[in-house]
Amino acid sequence: MMRGKTLLAAMLLTGTMLTAGCDQAERTLFGKQSEADIKQTAYPERVYWGDTHLHTANSVDAFGFGNRLAPEEALRFAQGQEVTSTNGLKAKLDRPLDFLVISDHAEGLGSTKALYDAPRMMISDPQMLRWYDMMHKGPAQSVVAMGEILKARGNGTMPAALNDPVKGKERTAKIWRGHIDTVEKYNHPGKFTAFLGFEYTLMQGGNNLHRNVIFRDGGDKVGQIEPLDPTTELWPDKLYDYMDAYEQKTGGKVLAIPHNSNLSNGLMFMLTEPNGGPLTAASAKRRAAREPIVEITQIKGDSEAHPFLSPNDEFSGYGTAGWDKNNLLGTQPTKPGDYAGSYVREALKRGMQIEAKTGENPYKFGLIGSTDSHTSLATGDDNNFFGKHAGVEPNNHRAKDDFVPGANSGKMNWQSLASGYAAVWATANTRSALWDALQRREVYATTGPRMVVRFFAGWDFTSADLSGDWVKAGYTRGVPMGGQLAAKAGAKPSFLISALKDPIGANLDRVQVVKGWVDKAGQSHEKVFDVVWSNADTRKQAGGKLAPVGDTVDTATATYQNTIGAPTLTTVWTDPEFDPTARAFYYLRVLEIPTPTWVAYDMVRFKVALGAEIPLKQQERAYTSPIWFTPS
């Protein structure tokens, strides 16, 4: 075969494409490798960073809020290129991502853009005409119009013409074909992975039951179907049917990720079937198979735990302020009795209770974070936060704005989190390797920082393992995060734990093991253990609580100092309260030292004063997928 410039010149002259017979070097020269060209490691040796939840101008609400950036800009931004935001700001990540899922809403795909582009004289519905005029008056009025559209959606008063099923199907098919072409263009195996997916925006009167749907496959298979619209549905059964049908038709694979359980008013993680009867083994098994992971943190709050459910956990209130008052659209208040079905830690405990009765655990979730940004810009960084939607891109008043103007959601924009990212331990940066890691739950969530966290469970790990090839030991003698630890008579589980700070971020405060278990009476319990922490020679535990790490944040300049904390924290920990007869799970929570919030950066950038109720510092964190123990 011809090599180097000779090969390239011949291709340009003849128009010849590379064939399957060409070697990897020639394919690389041409510009893109196939997945088959990418060598996978024996076990995951590095973590890949991405966002599984991003919206572009194709989403009904994102466009209505003013977003004018298409999927192409979203993919370029995620790859580290500079783009211009909807409001004319230059936007670029400090570090590119490794993968991205554009998850535009299947419901009403492209409908607000279609309304915006329609000839005004052709619009007869007075409400639609009002929204048309508001969107054309500029970004501020467009945001208010979209808030009203969301409210109408929650109340079931959407104009019929905006939900025309025939026109909607035609529009969806056209947009989906174009979307597939764009995603395939930007998918570069080994360098950057662009997944095909969409959001199934299931919602009962404003109670959030949303799922993101992610395909393992390329356009050859995904192009045989179209996104599923949930407008008339109340529960996720039709989505599972759709996923079954896709796999049967194409031989492909697909999974779903629930998100914002904190806004579901207890409906996301119920103990019963929708009709109120006991949850069956068949239902539990089906959900576990279709939803292997859950999004635990994002812009609309953190769903790990709530102080009402975990009063002994001093860190359980992170990202709950404002989001625990009512449902997504503010149409229904949230009662304390709703919390248990809305937070992930409680769901993990409920899952074991259901498993004890039925033999199946519907809530055996791995944990990830993602942004849910509607700006097309996947950034979870506080010092580079572009907000939930185009109406709250960086400006001097966004912290004080309502979260969704016009929808009376009862939430303020300052309560938004600059969160989060999905961290995936995979054997290569390809669709298949990353998707398989999601499926097996070898993943973790962060609220934005890129800490590197590993977590293994076994029966014979000791501190001596940390001086050798402990990662190999973790895989050969134990199970990684997301795994199931088989019972072993007469032994206690030991855990290999390692956390490294974000290379350009804050030092670490501590690593905690969060344990949940179910006793013989079927009652669930939880306990948080501080297992390794910084400045251990000066910080002591008193009354079971570890002394705070300290605080170096200067809110006047939105800076902090890494003079406290530690760059790395490692240990081998054994559960001192292990009960071999009790079902249990264990996951890590890794805390940084205090750092400024995005609001603090805004105060300095725009020289604005804000109320004392607005927090200017926080301890960002990572959550690993659990490891489960089931008695023999």
C-alpha cells in the first residue's frame, strides 16, 4: 500500500475513500478512526468526563427561553472550542469534555422555533399569537412567554394547535434526521464521544418524572426510530415498551436515566405500583434493567439527601434550598411525607426493602451528575457558569431573578447550582465502552470539580495493598463502584478508597462512607462514617463528629487558598459495624474545602451587592456509585 503523502495525494486526486482493508495509520491520516480501531485496556485505567443532559435550541423550552445555539455549537463547545453564546458572550471550557449527550426534549421537539418562524398572519389562536409577539419582542419577553407555556403544560391548558400530532410528527422526523447527522459528524472514537439520545419529559401536573434516554448505537440503528413523546403518559411504562421495541428491532442497546427526583413530590421512588398496590417483582426487575443509573446532582438542585430524612448528617442539606418547597412547575406544594420518594439515598434504602420482599431491587442505581443546561453550553464550573437558560447567562441581575419568570415556580435563580458532571471509568473513549460502563454502574457524580475517585470492596484488602498495584488488586480481588459483593462466611468487607483533588481545583476536606442497611424486621437505617481526612494530626473527632476543615474563602475577591485540606486522600477501611445477615450498600462522598459559589464570582465580576440569605461559599463534592452486599 502507498504511505504518507503519496497515499493522501492519490486519494485527493482520485476521490477514493479508505476501505476496510486499510490499516489504522491510514484511517487516522484520513481524519477519523472507527471504534474497532481503538484499543481497549484490560480494565478501566482512566476516568472520562462528560455531560449526559444538555439541551439546545431544538428543545421546546430552551428556544422559548431564548437559546439560539444548535447542536453543532453544543458539540463544538464540549470539545473545547470557543463559541458565542446566545447573548453574544464568548464561551469556552477551561478543559474540554470527553463525551456529551444532547438530550433535547422529545415532546414538542422544535415547536417553539416553528411558532417563532411562522408567518404571523397564519396564527389564529389568540394565546399562541400572544406568545409569538412576546418571543419577537426580545429575550426578556421570550423568557416570560416560555414560563407561561410551561405553566400551561403543567395545568393541561396548552393550545391544541401547539400540540398538533401530525405536524409534530413531521417536524420531529425532520429534526431527528438532522440531529443524527450532526452527532455522527462530531463523534470521534478515541478522542471525543458524541452519543445519540433525547429526554422523555414525563410529568404529572408539574411533578417531575423525567428521564434521559441514551443509545449505545450510531445512526444506522438509531435512525430507524424517532424520539418518544410522553405528552399523554403518566408513568414510564410506555418508555420501557419503546426501549424493548428498539432493541428487538435493531439489535441495539439503550438505557434511561431518571433525574430531578427532588422535584417529583415523592413519585420518582415509590414503594408501590401506580395503582397503590405492592410493587411487584416483575415491575422492580424491569425498572432495574432499564434504569441502571440516576442523576443525583444538576442545576435544579441536589438529590442525594435531605435534612428531614437524614438529621444526623451535617452535609445532607447541600443544594436543597428552594427545591424542596414544591414541584418542578410550582403547581403543587411538597409535603415532608413526599421527601422519602424524592431523594436518592432513601431510594437506595427502599430498593433493598423491596428486594427483601420480592427478590428484585428496582433502585439499584449508579450515580452520576450532569448539567441540564438549556443554553447549549455544558459547563458545571462556578467561575464559568452560564446558567440554566439563555435568560440567565452572566449578567448583573441574574442571581436575583426568578428561576422561571412567568411560571411562579417559587424558586430563585441564586438557588441554582453550577452542577454537575458524569465521571465514567471506561476502557476507552468510545460509545460502546462508555455506555457499557454506565450500564454496569462504574460511574460517579461530581458537583462540577473533576476529582478522581476510586472505590473497591473485597474481603482481604489491607493497607499494604496501597503500596502496590492496588487498582489491579481492586479488580482481581474485589469489585469496583457499582458492583455487588458476594457474601463470604466469617469475613468483614474491606474497602480500597482513593480520592485525588481536581488538578486545577480545591484541596480535599474528607472522604466519607455512606452506609445504608435493612435489618431483620425490614426497617432501613443509614450512617455516615468519616474514614479519611486532611490535616489528621490537628483535626480530631469529638462526639462522633470531625472538626471542620477551616475556611480560606475571601468573598470580596471570590478566591480561596489551598493552604488547608489535602491533594490526595487514601485509605483501606473496614466496616466496624458489619452484620453479615443484613442487606447493605456503601458509597463514597468526597468533600472539597470551602470554595466560592457562582454567585460570589458574579458579585465580584459585576460589582453587585446581594442579600445575606444568598450563600457565597460551599463545599463541592463527589458521590460514587454504591457497592451492594447481599447475605447468602
